[in-house]
Amino acid sequence: MTLVVVTLRDPDVGSSAHVLPGFGFNCFRFTAVAGGSEVEVLWAEDGFETGSRRPSGSGIPILFPFPGRISGTTLDYQGRSYALEAGDGRGNAIHGFVLNRAWRVIERSGQHVVGQFQASVDDPAVCESWPADFRITLAYRLTGNVLAMEARLENPGDTPLPMGFGVHPYFRVPLGPVNVGDKHAAGRCRVCIPAAEYWELDGMLATGRRLPASERGNLAGGMDFSDTNFDDVFTALGFDGDWCTSTIADPPSGRTLRVSFDRAFRECVVYNPPHREAICIEPYTCVPGAIELAARNIDAGLRILAPGEAMTAKVRIAVD
């Protein structure tokens, strides 16, 4: 299958980004230019642009109207049951409905592109699996070595919309060139996530308990990539003004990757894929399974948008 790739380019720096509207509006490649050299920021499986690879395993998967897992394949909400598809290898639904479907491009220029997906318009069958219609409009903008994302999340229907939103970027490590025979270059990268707590998981589902993040290592102070082994949901995040920033530093090259997100987000998932060629730093607006937790009166960040209501969420990825 051949999919259209939208390419963004910054003419001054020479950076570029590649987006697949037909496969989840995934930005699967972001090439920065630092010190005269290209830096491949995102990890993607070979052939991802064909649309035949796992949609959650490369680039920047977009997770909506729920990020992470929902227990099992049935969502019970306000007296009704909704059938979901298993997708995590454990029998649970995962990551929403938009990461593997075709989006519409509604605006485009050389340095930015805007895509949109609305359940009732783009795949009406999805409306049978969720309590309300939903619309997401997402803009990518490339300026120098900064890739900015802004999402507008809307309830276009006439019933309340329970929702959560997340992005799932796979960041390559190391950030610099690897000398032949140097098997430890990635391990020397330093990962820093300003989080004070994490959510206890049982079978990869949140129990509702929050524990000190120090039990999972010193991510707030920085950890060598070689010491990271995560699939965890961190919370009690540290913000500087309106932004929370996590970093991946590559000392040999002198480069640093900064992932910043605004206060629409309150959790951050950190995940080491098995291939150990990348690390995921994933801002979420809510805890995975937020609907189930909310039913137990646990504040998990579930948002319920009234008919006609909308919210925005912003993420910035920068290399310096």
C-alpha cells in the first residue's frame, strides 16, 4: 500500500518532518540539523510509511479519546456497555481509535500541516464503541529544530463526551553519531523526567494508588538510559510556569532533546521498547483507565466535555 507523506521543511535550518495523514496522522520522522549534522529524532520501524506496521510502535502515535489501556474489551459507562477491540496482547483495549485510521488534511503549508478526524464523519462505526461523537484537530508546525504540536479536542455531538488524550513519541538514542564498535553510546544518554509520584499498576492497569517516584529510580535527578526499564505512569509533575519539560541528554555529542507539554497534561508515561533503540516520553491528560477509576471516585484526570465544548493541548519537541 502506498500512502501520501506530507513533508514539512524549515528553509533556514534545513530540518524536516514527515507525516502520514492516512495512518493516524503520525509524524514518523523528524530530522533536526545541529552543528551542521542531521539528527534523526524519532524511531520508526522500517516500512512504517506503508501503513502495514504496528500503528502504536513508531513515530508519534496519537491517542484519543482514551490513552493507554481500558480493562478488557467492554466499556461500561452510565448504564450502557460499549464493545471495544483488544490490542495490547493481554486482552485489553488500548490507545483509542485514531492512531490507525485515515485523517483529513484541512490546512497545509511548507512548515505546517493540520489534520482532523471526527468519528461520525470519518468512520461512523466508531460511534458504536464510545459514549459520544468526538473530533480531534491536530497541527504540526516546524520552526528551526522545534516540532510543535497543538491539539483541539471537541465534543461535536449532543451527549457528554468522556475523554483523555495522549501522544506516544519514540525518541531515538543516542542523539549523536555512534563510533564503530561503541555498544554503550545509547546507555550513556541521560533521561530526566520531573515527576514526584507514579501510579501503581497491576497487570498494566492502574490500581488507584500513587507511590513515590523514587521507588522506580531517580528519574527526576536523571538516569543513564542503560539503567532505565520502564512501562510506568508518572504523575505529580513539575511545571515551570505553564510547561513541564523532560530531557534526554547525549554528553558525547553535546546535544539535548527537550520534550515540553502544557498544563492540559497531568501524567507522563515512560516506556522502554524491547529493541532498546528508543525511549518513549508520553504526556497524557489522564491516567489510563480513567473512566474505571473515576467510577471508584479516584481523581484520574478524566475529562467530560459537554456538547459543543472543546479543550486544547500543546507539546513541543526541540533539539539543541
